Amino acid sequence: MKVLVDTDVWSEALRKNKGKKSAYVDELVDLIQEGRVEIIGPIRMEILSGIRDQEIFDAFSLNLSSFVDRTIPSEVYVLAAKFFNLCRRKGIQGSNTDFLICACSVYWRIPVLSKDKDYLFYKKHLPIELIQPRKIKR
């Protein structure tokens, strides 16, 4: 089964921190090796947005070019807007990209890997599936 990997996991994986990476990064690596990663254009844009150094931008862009964006049909955008409105009525705020990720997850019936705790609030009202890393670091 494919997995839609959220921006926060990609960002941590691509950073050059010398510290230990989280179990989410390990999971991303495993998913890549298994050929199970899905990415969409808006996630790619979020990853690359705000990178001031052109060399780093180019390196990240090149690394991500190995992953083809899954095409998002119009009805997924409509579903994302529906999810946005539903959650807003319930007092839950979120970004347009988050709700697009939720809509893709539901439409394609694939889980989301994200460190973002907001997805736990979305899950209370939306039929999304979230996954956790298979190997938790201690």
C-alpha cells in the first residue's frame, strides 16, 4: 500500500542536522526502499518554499525529482474544501494543504505519515487513516 508522506517528515529527512533523526525519517527511508511513497505537488512546494540558499534549493529539488507527483483530480479539491468547511464548523483550523492531503488520503484510500498532531484533530471528523513509524526509537 502506498503512503502519502507529509511535508514535516520530508523536511526533517532533508535537513543536514547532525543530530539523530526521528523514527518518522526511518519510516520514510523504509517506504522509499519499498517503493511505497506518494507525493503531491503542494507537498513538494511546501518542502521547497522558504529555502533562501539557491544551492540548497537546487539540491533538495534534485533529490525530490526522483518522486513523481500524483495527479490530483478536481473532485479531490472539492472534497478538500468540504473537509475544510466541516472542520471549521467543528472549531478545527487547518491549512489548505493539510485538507488537500486529507482529501487525497480518503479519495485514494491511502494512509498519511505525518508528525503534525493536527491530523489527530482532523481524524476525529474525517475518515483519514494515519500511520505511525513501525520502529519507535527509544
